[in-house]
Amino acid sequence: MNVVDLAAGLSDAVPAGTFVETVTDVQHYTADLFRFRLTRPASFRFRSGEFVMIGLMVGEKPIFRAYSIASPSWDEELEFFSIKVPNGPLTQHLQKIKPGDVVLMKKKPTGTLVNDALVPGKRLYMFSTGTGVAPFASLIRDPETYEKFEDVILTQTCRQAADLAYAQDVVAAAKADPLIGELASERLRLFTSTTREPHPYQGRITTLIEDGTLFKALDVPPLDPATDRAMICGSMAMIQDTKTLLEKNGLTEGANNRPAEFVIERAFVG
Ligand code: A2P
């Protein structure tokens, strides 16, 4: 069975607690990265920054992987940013979706990269690598982020410059948006670096924090637990190394039920 069969009514196979949504748009950025948009069920509520399980029927079986929702909670559609893993159980199929196809989505969103998990502060850093930028694509388009923070800094580090295009597009779109454009133009900044080809800033974000390059580029003081808050999303190693650095600078990790100065979430791979 493929996704077209599902649309044709073989819905017996769809697991309980699952929405069946229609693809409205797909954009391929590189050979490894693409974004897609889905219809949004009227009953589906989430907080900007959360993730949900996305899946496809592959043969007789549903295959699900966690995906951060990249669109803000007010958007009438849902957006996701995905890597294409060669032979990845889900993404080898998901990368082929086209408008009109259907995708499965579990009904319950969850996650720690939410504004509620941070105590108030002046500046919010969103540190990401690769597809870890996805939850921040949601948060930078949410007015609540700008109500809570006067300076919002999104960082993305990727191997190649072409991998930064999605974040650059989303930031440009946020600044042009009728709802949050004015706030985003005043308060949002994007800092990008690459590690495997030339770019104005090169190096891992951890290196650029440690040697002060990041703060110099942004013209801000070094990390300070009195004013600075952070969210981290990337590979396990990136999260661990960035978390260690933040803790060294006096910031403590928070959670939904225990807001503090920073929160972390692993970037999911398909
Ligand atoms: P590098 O090229 O030096 O490994 P990946 O595609 O492997 O997920 O990596 C995405 C980006 O994250 C790359 O630029 C990579 O740099 C960087 N990265 C990998 N590991 C870490 C880490 N432990 N701390 C910070 N950045 C990392």
C-alpha cells in the first residue's frame, strides 16, 4: 500500500489517534533537505516549538518519526523541515511526497522548546545545527516570543552554506509578515556559520561562543544568567557541548514544570 491507496479509502490500516492530512506544498532546498506543508486539523492545538509524530504507511505498516512543527501555532497549515536520509525508514519515502498526497500525524504534540519553560529575560538565544532549526522557525513567527524577549537571536550552523537557506527564508518571511513583521524586524537577528566550506563566519557554534566571535558579531555582552535565556536543538553531541558551555556561564536547565534559563531538545532525524 502506498499513500495514494490510503487516500483512496484504505483507512482501516490507519492507527488510532492519528490524523490523515493532505500535503499542500513541498520545497526541496538541497539534495538532503526539504520542507513540506500539511493541512491542519481544526482540533489540533500545539505550542510553538513543540514536536509531533509524522508518518506514512509503508506497505501494511505505519512508520512514524518525531518532527518539530516549524510553523507557528497561529498558522492555518502545518510546516515541517526534514532531512532526506538515504535508506531512512521514513524519509526515503517522505522525500517523494507531492501536493495532494496524504501524511499521517499523531494527535498529541509535546516538547520542551517552549516559551513557558523559560523564566523571563532580556535576550533569547536559539542555538541550532542542521534541521534543529525547525522548532525555532515556529518560535520566531510567534508574537509571544517577542512579548517575552526584546532581543531574539537565532543561530544555525551547518556543514555547507546551501543548508542555511531554509532559515534565511523563514527569517526573511518573518520580517515581512503582516502579523509579526514589525516586531521581528526590530528584535530578530539570524547568525549563521558553516563548518565545511567558506562563509562569513566559520566554525561550530560552541567554538564561536567560547572564543567570543558570536558576541562580537552581534555586539552583545557575553552570556549572563541575569539577562540571557537559551534554547538548544541539534545533534546529541552539539546539545551536550552547548549545554556544558551554558552551565559554565551560570545558566541552569529548565523544563515545562520547572522553568529556568535554558532548555534543550534533540533534533530528530528521519
Ligand atoms: P562539523 O562539520 O565540525 O562536524 P551534522 O550534519 O553532522 O549534524 O552537523 C551539523 C553541524 O553541527 C555541522 O556544522 C557540525 O560541525 C556541527 N556540530 C557537530 N557536532 C557538534 C558539536 N558537538 N558541537 C557543536 N557543533 C557540532
